[in-house]
Amino acid sequence: MTKRDFPKIHFYDQDFVDIYDKTWAWIQDYWAFGGEKSSPEGKIFANPGSSVVLQTDAVFSSFFLVYSNRIYQAHPTLDFFYGKQEPNGAIRSAYTIATGLPEVSKDNPDGLALPLFSWAEFNLYHKSANKKRIKEVLPVLHRYTEWIDSLFKRSNGLYEVPLSATGMDNAPRERAVYPVDFNTVMAINVLYLSALADILNDKEASFQYKRQYFSLKTRINSLMWDPDEGFYCDLDRHEKRLPVKTLAGYWPLLAEISNDDKAERIINKLQDPGYFGAPHPFPSVSVSDPSFDENGNGYRGSVFPHLTFMVIKGLERYQRWDLARDFAIRHLYFMLDSMSPDGNHHKGNLWEAYLPLKEGPAGKTKKLPDFPRAQYLSYDALSTICLTIENIVGLFISLPRKTVDWIIPNLEIMGVENLSLKKNMITILSNKSGRGWEIHMESEKLYYFTINILGKKKKTLPIPSGKCSMLIDKL
């Protein structure tokens, strides 16, 4: 297997290209057989040396594996979890790889995790156009949602769950009974279930999920929004808002729960050094919070790539492409500078979490002996592959729509080469010639290409099969 099999990226900073290529090379060591019945095609994505596979890793890894030109499959790890569904609809947060048995903890005995499967499946659909898969997984996700509702939904319409179900284990949120992130992710869950039902033209199911979404949206905005602080907060047992500000308050952007005014207020905090505008965006706790630890200390200040990914995808929902790109570039520079103290990016590691105020991996802590884990690619590859293609190079692809959107703030020498759109290989590159800025394209089939140079030009054109080019000045 050679590096050429994967799509190549072009970017003016060669370090970004190198870490992108290197990540694909590392990923070949991240596969395990998910139990005795697994076929070679059904290998699951798991971190080397780990005895368990986590639901959150299965979800987040699907976002970058879809770009492997089908060398690595994104769906078997998700299917591994679906195959473990119990008669009551339960799917647990972690399973032992060797036995396939669930692994739960005292503080989370039901093995609950953030229910993000429907978000992952919606993304998979737009990268594969596999409608048959939607038909197979929707009943599984419906039963899973019903199981969560039956155990954790309270009479106020919100979800009461243990903090470890949010994944932010040691965050300073001990008093949280109704966590803002879990409740918002339930809204994301039903929002995308509605979208998946729409794909199958199931109007009744789509309507029911949409109704659940608007019900949750109303409750989150009325109960969890603090108008004085301009932020979404956890609630205690008495439905009182708790003052601690964590990155959990940014999930409402991804769920499109915030109106423009609320979105503007919380987005401003991403640029404020007193909140989340740390040199390395974004610390898991607000810099001004008394519990903030500049050494990271787990979820008390560390920068986690999967949470940074969530915030950047939330910014996209509000068309803040410029900010999303700036943060992605800054985040990647900090990851690169943290690989090795002597600046040798060829020898160092990527990390599960990073320091917020300077380069380097997050500090070790007694309560989390394995933290931070080196080469935790289920988080890191979100940045080095997914954010690189989608936010730094700026390409957004939908196979069912046959569309490629290229959203960039200004023209630079960059692009992608030999990216597979199912059975169609495409290349899109921009460079400067004697005639001005030119975009060269190569494709095996027709698709629709939208170029959006922020604030200057936006144009959609049908791109025929074969090679072609366009001059930006002529658009």
C-alpha cells in the first residue's frame, strides 16, 4: 500500500502536507478484529495497545476515514456497535475487543455515551450516497434513542445523565445534573434522524423527529441559556444554571439551537483570551474560570482535538468559514510545534490533548495516569486529515447531490488530487499563471462545482468529465 493511493493535498505549508501523509501511514496500525466472526473487511478502528473500542472513537474516526479512497472503510467500526444492540435498544459506550462484551464503570453503569451515530451516518451518506445503508441503520438508531429516552429523560423534557456519559470525565462540572452537551447532542441526534428519514422519504418519521428536536431546542434555549453571561450552562438538580463555562456550551452551535444573536455572543468568546481565545484554541474550560489549569489537567484546561473539531463544525453552521479556517490553521500549527521540542516534526508524536497557553502535550495528572495518550489518532486525525481537507483547503463534498463546494477566504496555491467520489476520481488545484489565478480540474464524470471566494465571488458550474480549467477573473 503506497501513499499515492490516498488523495494528495497541496498546500503552501509543506509541514501540513507532511503530517497529513504521515497520518495515513500511521493509520494502518490502528486496526483490530472485532471478535471471532469478523472478516478481514470488517476490521474495526482501535488504538493500538487498547483492549477496548469506544463508541466516541467509532463516531469520530468515521469523519476522516471517509477520505481514504475506500482503502480504509469508515462503517465497520460503527457496525460493530450496532451489532451489539440489546433487545431493549441499548448500545454501550465501550466493548472489549477480544470478547465483544460491554465495559461499564461504577459512575456510568448503563454505559451511556454521547449519541452521535446519526450525525456520523448523515456524513457517511454524503460521502458514499449509500441509501440502502440508511434503511438498515435507521431502525437501530430509533431503538437506541428510545432506550435513552426510557432511562434518562425526565418530566421537564431534559436528560439527567452521569457526567462520564459526556466524555468530559474530570471537568469541573460535579454539580451538573442536566449537562448542556448531552442534552444538545440528543437534539443533534433527532435532527439527523429526521434528515435520514427524509432521505428515505419517510415523512411521518421525519416529522416526529423534527418535533422532538424543536421541543429540546426550546427547553435548552429557555433553561440553559444565561442571558447575562451570554453562554449555555449545565443545570443542577433544581434546574438552576451553574456558572462554570466549558466547551460543552458550544454543542448548541452544531445543533443550530442558537439564534444569530446568541451565536454571536458565544462565538465572540472564542476570540476572547479571558474565555476560550487561548493561544492554542480551545481550552476545555474558560481561562478565567477558577478551576482552569494551564497544565491542562484532563478536562480542566487541556485542548482536545475532537472538541476543537466540534467547535469548528459549529462555526460552519453559522457560515463563519473565515474564523473556522483561522482556528483550524492555528490549531494545526500548535499540534506540529508540540511534536518535538527541537522542532523535528519527523520524530515526535501527536497527542490526545494539548497545553492551552503554549505548545506541548497536556501535562500528566495523578488521577488520569495514561493521560495524555500519544498518537491518539481517533482524535488527532480529525485535525490532520478532516479539518485539513474541509477547512484549510476548504472542500465540501456531497455525492448524492453530485456537488463539490470550495470555500476559501482568498486564492492560494492549494487543492486536492485524486480524491475518490465513489467511482469518480477528481482533482481540483489552484495556482497562478501568466493569465492570473487559474483552477485546474480533472474528473471522470460530471459534477457541479461551486467556488466561494469569501466576500468576492461565488459561482456554480457543471464540470464535465476530462480535464478543464477556469480563470477566476473571468467568473
